[in-house]
Amino acid sequence: EQRGNSRVRLPIDSAAVLLAPHKISVGMQSKDFDAIKALLTSMSEAMTVTSSESTTSTFGELRVTKDETGKITCCMKKKKLATIDIVVPGYPYDLRIGVAQEIPVDPSEIQGSAQYTRRRVRTCFKPKGSEMSYELTTVTVGSEVTHECEIELMFDTLAVDGKWVSELVRASKDMLDCVKASKATPAVDGTKRPRDE
């Protein structure tokens, strides 16, 4: 379990699932974030690269995203289906696997004031011919800034086959190897904060 800026330490040598109520915290050091971004940028000829700035607000079950002009670009309900935290000894960071269902909603359903708002600056690297994408995001909530690295796969059904799992594991290991090779330290920027994805 993360306690402040401390990382969980277990007497194990291989990856293991962290059971509730324990959980890992989201976030990484800025230098590790930059190392992964540099690696992906070096492979950008084989990828589609997009950048965006947005603000996402939570209204009860609704999540509303606006671009830098204030235009609503997404309004949806996000239902968490599963979250698995994996401790990875020997590497600077652990992993979180999340599965969620995103349901489009008409903006007219927005009611009341936002309970939670965050600003995102995101660069997305999508390998050509793949449904998987690497998303590097700097998130600001109030005065707190967090750097996040996500590997995302969108699919229309809940079927998750062995090929998908293998690709996810390989991609995750590539990112961890990149950080480990940069001789990063295991400390995590910032403290725990609510996270709705």
C-alpha cells in the first residue's frame, strides 16, 4: 500500500496482485515520464501522434470533457467493471489494470455543480495498425500536478483474449524497462488523490 510518497514493499521476487483494501497510487516522477515520452517519440514514424488539452468535470455519474475553447467534446457515464493492482518487484513502478464501460450521454442531462474537475495535457501515441495506444498525461487538480502513463485499448465487446493480454503485458514491460534503464528512483511525485478512471 502507498503511504504518502512511500511505495509498497513486499518480500517477493515476482509480480503479484495486490488485494483489497490495499491499492497503489497513480503517478510517476516527471523525469521518468519524460524518458517514456522520448522513447515513444523516437518511434513516432510508426505511430499516429496527437496532442490535446482538456478539462474534465464530474457531475455525479456523468463525466464531461471540454476542449481549450470550452466546447463539450465528450459527455458520458463511466462504469468501472474491474480494477487490478499488480506489484512489480525490481522495477520503479507497479501496474494498474482497469476495465470500464463508457456510455455516451446527452449533455442536457448535466445537473448541478461539478464535484471534481481536472485539467489534462495529453499526448497520445498510437501504433499504426493497432487498437492499442500509449497515453502520456499531465493532470492538474488545484495546485497538485501528477504525471500518468496509460496503455489504452478500446473494444466494443467484453471479450478479452490471450493475444490482447499478451500485447498489454509486453507493452507494459517495455515502459517499465525504459524507466529502469534511465536509472530512475522509485519515489512517486505528489500524494494520493481521488481518481475516477
